[in-house]
Amino acid sequence: VYPVLGHPSDARHDGTHLWWVDAASNIVGRASTDDGTVTRWAVPGAGGFYGTALDTAGRLWFTAAAASQLYRLDASVAPTELCTYTLPNGGQAAYLARQADYLWLNDRINNEIRRLRVSDNSLTAWPLPAGSAPLGLAVDAEDRLWYADTGGHALARLAPNGQLDFYPLPQGTTPRM
């Protein structure tokens, strides 16, 4: 058990550390899984963190669920580097999923799925049908993105070629991922 304090909303393990973000504050934390040493960073002017992902360079990416920012924390450099990215058109992302050099985001304000190429910060968007509400993201072994569409009461799959398929759920159910 690690003394994280606060309200952790998402966590990732990188092999030697457990990373987490706090939903009720501006804290990002990391605990060594070897000796339990805990390090916390405060992100000025931010808070309500939610989704996390680790990129291939070991940097932590995270979202502020009620804001248009995406953050990247690199603790491998001194001083620790924090970068802030503003999503276009007031977009807001709560979930992240990593796929090789890409991060997938759900943009619930603009009704889109977005993919960020980490190496050059280029952003690609896929518009979704009206009424979609993408939550929870996962990438399968064939590089297809899956998400829970709570607005469409379905699971959805976005293939690398851009094909979007929906798998309706029984009447009265709402998917959660």
C-alpha cells in the first residue's frame, strides 16, 4: 500500500514506479515499487485530473477532465519538465489510451476521437455521429481503438483505416469502461 493521499482517479505502472493523478486536487504522484519512496508534483492553476498514459519515453500524460488541457510530465530530466497542451476548439478529454507513438483521447465537447502523435505533437480527429458520448478507451492487438459510447448505448471500434463500427448493447444498458 502506497500513501497517495487525496482522491486518485487513474494510475499507471512503468516497471519501477506507480504513477497516479488526483481528481480532487492539482497533484500528480509517483511511488517507487522498490522502496516505497513517494514524490508528488503540484500543477499550478490546474486540477481535477483524470485519465493517464505513459508514452514510450516513460513520460506521464494526463488530462484535466473539466478543462481543455492535456499535460505531459517528464521526471527523467532535471528540473522535472511539465508541458501543457491546449486542445483545439475548447475540447475536453477525460480518457487516454496509448498505442506505440500515439495517444488516443476522447473529446467529449467536440464529439470527436483524437489521436496525438507524441513525436511531433500532431493531432488528428475523427468526427463521431451526433449524440455520441465517447468514454473509456482501449487499443486492441490489431491497433483498433475501442470505446464505450454512452450516448449511443453501444461499444464502438475505430479501425486504422478510419472505419467506425458500432455494437449496440441491449435496451436499457449503458456501457462503462
